Amino acid sequence: MTLSTDRKIILITGASSGIGEATARLLAARGHHVVLGARRTDRLKALVQDIQATGGSAECHTLDVTEAEDVRAFTNAAYNVHDRIDVMINNAGVMPLSKLEALKVDEWNRMIDVNVRGLLHGIAAALPLMQTQRHGQFVNVASIGAHTVSPAAAVYCATKYAAWAISEGLRQEVGGDIRVTTISPGVTKSELADSISDPMGREEMRTYRQVSIPASAVAEAIAYAIGQPSEVDVSEIIVRPTASAA
């Protein structure tokens, strides 16, 4: 099957590091224009400069996905300049793992705000625009945690199962004009683990991450789903280390 090489306008949240950054670099290298959003504007600007220095096309905006109006402004800015949004990659996420008995309520709420509400804000902002233009694609980054639960990850897995469920519901609702893809990465090298404040959670993640894949592997999966012809909807991809038991 021949993959599409059409230049697309692609929005990416959580683009300042990890999967978001790797995806931005790969898609720009393949000729797409990437619109990058994250809170760390300095890193976004450096990424845009890197992409442009190698002949790619990119722009960036400060973005906090927990603020619905912020996400709406992010999508509207891209739409007003480019007259379309071809792909919305809802990638922003946090993972401060801890056992429930640690009672890290603020961290639970942060995961819900970013991983679930942030995703919903992305859908709420981009869906009306895609419906108006009668085409588009959502790529929502969930996790292997949407399919299996592990100690210290109950709340994180719950948020990623929610991401999976929301994506599947959206896919069924939007019909033939809009594609919806869920990407569920296994253990991936990224900065997500840096947010773990609980000592036990950090230790478990250190052990868990002894076998991992680079963020670029997940970026390749996202690029594959985006590159399919418009009549082909890659509904879900699970990508994880070959040696992973989970």
C-alpha cells in the first residue's frame, strides 16, 4: 500500500520533549507543517529552530492543555493561518506514579486534569473545525496502561483507559469524514518519570524501565497512521519493547 505524501497541517500538544518532540521532528522531516504546543516555550522555540535549520516547517505556541480556552486559542490560531487542521495529536500527559495508600491526591488530580481533561479540551477545540472542513484526524496518545494495570499506576492507568474509551467513542460518533487513532506506547524513554515524587514509585519505574523503546519508535507509529489514505482509519496501535512481558 502506498502511503500518502500530502503535506498536512499537524498540531501536537506536549511537544517540548519525549514522544511529542520526536513526532514533531519526524513529521516535519517528512514534509508536513507542525504546530507545536507546550508550557515550556523556550524548548519549543529551540525545537522549531532545529526543524527549520534542517529544512522543515514548524511554528510554536505556549499551551496549557488543562485550560480549555488555551487549547481553543491554539487550534484557532493554526486554523486562521492555514485555513485547515489536518491532524490533532493529543499527546500531553503526566505520570506521577504512587500507590493509592500514599494518598497523593494532588497528583491524582493533576493526572486527571492533563491526561483526561486535556484530551477532551483538544477534542472540543478541533472537532468543530474538522466537522466544518469535513475532514481531519485525531491521534490520541494513551498507553499500554490503558490495557493493563500495575502497582503504583492505578490512577495513571485509569486516565489512560479513559483516553482509550474517549477515543473509541469519538471514532464511532464522527463517521466517515474524520479518522481517530489511539496510540498506546509501552515503556518509552521520556521525561514522564521525572514527575514521580513518591520514592517507591520512582524505584518501581526505574526497574520497569530497564527495557524500553525510544520515543522515535512511537513517532514512527504515529506517522504510519497519519500516512494512510483517507479511506483507511488505523484505529489503534500498541507499540512496546519486544522483550516486554506487560
